[in-house]
Amino acid sequence: MKTALLISTYNWPQALEVIFKSILNQTKMPDQILIADDGSREDTKQVIEKFKNQIKVPVLHFWQEDIGFRKSKILNKAIAGSSADYIIQIDGDCIMHPQFIKDHISHAQKNVYLYGSRVNIKEQAVATIFNKQITNFNLFSSEIKNKTRTLHIPFLSNLYKSHAGISKKFRGCNVSYWKSDFIDINGYNEDFEGWGREDSDLAIRLGNKGVLAKRLRYAGIVFHIWHKVKSKENLDKNDSIEKQTIANKTVKITNGVNKYL
């Protein structure tokens, strides 16, 4: 099984630097690293080029022009450009636990997608984390909230079974799935523009296809860096698209990844 770590990013090189450090601290590496860049400036490219020289794993940078929030499109382009069988996906505001990649790989199952835990970093701690390049956190770390989510106890994670339907605990910033399942539903729906619902829509359509979901609790942990809330001006439209997916039990959409394959 060939694996890829997929990171979406947009104009936050300071966060990307810390995330890259957390990749270097992983106990198991992916076979590829995919950067899905929705139009960042030159300073982000410089951070990526520096990272390429620090790691032996191939790093593929997919960039598109900045003409608005088009996360679905750039994620489709990145996955289409990957040779991996299995995609492990985070957002560009998530620092990974050292066992993150290993956890997702060890729990991977056919006909199942995984969704993991997210620990929130406090607003007042962000500057310190960037300045000191902090990537390790534990139950007693002052920089984080919801501290019990930091507990890494993989054998307890095995108690969580796969299930049908999308969970309220699902977060698109910490998910993994088989590329073949992704292709079968035609990937992300590029009708989603602006913030919101593109990730949950993908999970719902995987479920409509018959792919089960499994929660990674006590494993597969990310630490979400606080930031200001993005504009939600398109959320009503995106909500409507997702509601149609649910009502119609949609599996495969038309405006998806196939145009890049």
C-alpha cells in the first residue's frame, strides 16, 4: 500500500513550517507528501522548497491562481496527481502527533474511511508555538484545550468499530481514505466554493457508496492552530448542495476529479 499525506494550505507559511517539523518527527513516513495550495504567495513556496531539502520523501506542490476559496478544486488536482493508493489528509492549520501517520496506516481497512481527533490550541499560545516551533503536546500542556483528546492509547482505539453514516465527530482536517473510493465518487464536488461543507459532502457520498466510517479515538491526533474564522458568505449555498446530496443519496457528482485524470 502506497500512502500520501495531503495538506491543504493558503497563505499561512508560519503554520506550514511547524506542520513540516511535525512531519519530520513522524515515526513512520508516507510515500508522498502532497501540498494542495489554493493560490498562496511566494513566501509559502519558499517554505515548501526549504522543506523539500530536509526530507527524502517526494514533496509535490500543486498550486492554482488565487481567485477565491476553491479548496475542492486544488484537492482534486493534488489527489489526481498522486500515485498513492491511500490518502491521509489534514488542513494547513494542523500539527500532527508523532504517531499520526503510523496510526492512520495501521488502522486502514478496505471499504472504510477513518476520521481522527482534533485538539484545539489556544489563541494566546499561537505566537509562542510559532516562535519556538513547538510540535509536541501532552495532557499537561498549557497551550491546548480539550486535553483528554491528547491521550494516545492505540489499543483503546481498537474498541471503536466501523459504522454507517457520517458522525458528528467527523472533521475534514483529519481523515484518510482509499484513492479508489475517492475516484469512484468523482472526488470533491467543485460546485463548492467558499468555506464549508465540501469535506462532509465527500464523507456523505462515500457513505452513500457503501463505504463505512471509523473513528480514530486515542490515535490519529492533530493539534489545530487557532485562527480567525474564515468568511462564511457562501455557506447557505454550500448547505443547499449538501442537502441535495443527502436527499438524493448522491454517490458520484459531475463536477469532480475526473477532469484531471
